Amino acid sequence: MPGSGMDRWTHPAVILVATDLSDLDRLMEFALDEAAETGARLILLHVLATNTGMAVDPSGMPFYDPAGALEFAAKTLHPWCALAREKGIACDALVREGNAAQQIAASVRQFQADRILLGTRSRGKASKLLLGSVAEQVLRSVNLPVITVGPEAHLPVGSSGHEKVVLHATTLREASRPSAALACRLAAIQGAKLVLLHVLPSIDEMKRHGLPTGLESTAMHQLRELADEIVAGEAGSGVVVEPRVAHGNPSIEILAASADLHASLIVLGAMHHSTLQNLTSDHTIYRVLAHARCPVLTMREPVTAAASSPVERLSIQR
């Protein structure tokens, strides 16, 4: 993610907004805000699965009506394109048919998108955490920033009186440094403070192992070093960076910190491919993406030089 790649992530020319149509009210307020902030072109994409174009004839018999489904999707997207254009934002609508995650990946390649914006759902019928299979497959398959907007996310209303904050939750692995620099650049664009957060085990557990806690912890020293490194770098020009540690459950502490700080964006530390492949078992990522009150930016760890395309072939089919 060095050099020109970092510029693409922070100043996207094209943002792909993947929508199931039911989440447009939620997604578009963030899409319009991001496009106005960065000057990006918006591509609104809806993928029609073949089993969703069903209609019923006068006798009550179902039949497949792809033309009707495509027309409905186009009519639903049209007013949002018109609204974006009224605001001086280039915007086009696209309706495709097939596997949603594959069509999103194909659209990223076609339009050379620099960022993906998509919605998530919070809970399924069995009250289990549910991102939706499309969101999961996209997170697993692309090597560019994916911003997810959960059902509890909302833009600040007017002048809230709160300092603008970008929250970067980091594991402090070496691979997380590029995502910390990305978070710092995004904070600079937003005129926000950057808070670097690392969540440690409970205080009792650390004391049992004779480890220093809180401000005296090794993690806090590492966070301070990371903050100094960021401030000294190009990305840190004029950005206030605050290191912070918390003890407890990572997802609970990340969500609590973002709510307490009224964060405008959560940036999760760069995640390894294997972590995303096992997304359903990673409750921290799952809960943050599903329940954050602001958008969450997720980024895979930097790819090797051998990887020439920002989008990998989808390896998981559902």
C-alpha cells in the first residue's frame, strides 16, 4: 500500500457502492458525503440474483420476470443518481445479474474502483451475528479498502459539538503499520484527531502473569512509538495522534471507544488473508462490523509484489 497506492486509498477517483436496494437510505448518505469530500465518482451497483426476478401471473402461478426485476432496480437507483448529480457528484447506476460478490469484483476491475462501500446486516433469524454472505465474500476477496455501513451507523447531525475522531484499532503487528498510516491520512482529510487503540486482556489476567497494565503496559509504549512514527511521517502532517489502551473484550472495547469518542470512522488494522477466510469465527471483526455506529474501513494486509491485480479470484462460493 505504499506510494501511489496510498494516494488511491485516501483520494479515490471511483467509489463503488454495492447495494441490495433496501439499504440505499443508509448507504447513500455516507456515499454522498465521501464523494463530496474526495471528489470521487460514484458507481451504484445492484446485482440481481436469478431467483429474485420472480413474479406471479393472474392465476397465482410464479414465473421468472428478469426484465421486470431489472426495470424495478433501475427505477430505484435513478433518483439517487439524480440527487448526486444535483450536488455536482458524477454518478452512474449499474444493474447486473448473477453472483453478487463476483459481479462486485468484476465491477471493481471494470471501473478501476479505489474503494467499496457496502451495507451489512446485524442479526439473522436465529439472533446470530450476520454480515451477509456478500459482505463476507467481498471482504475476503479484494485488496482495496472496504467500508461497511451497519444498520446502527449514522452521520453526525449538524454541529454536534464533538471533536471529529478517526479510531484505529490495531493489533500492533508490523503489518498493521500501513493501515495506521492510512488511518492518519484519512484523519488529516477529515480534519480529525486520530486515536490509536489496542485492547489488552483483562487487568486481573495480566497481573496474574506479572505483566504491566494500562499506561505502563508494553502495548502503550509501542503505541507511543507508532504515534511518534506517524506524526514524523508525511501522513501525520498536522494530525493529533492519541495512543490509548483498554482492557477487556476487544469488540466491546472498540465499540465502546468509538461511541464514547463519537468516531466518524473506525479503521481496523490490516488483516491477514487467513483471518478473513475465517471471518465467521472472528467475533471481534464480526461484532464491530455489525454494530458500529459509524462506518468501518477494513483492509487486507499488503499483497506481495507477485499480485498484479487489486482483486483476487473469488475462492469461496456459496
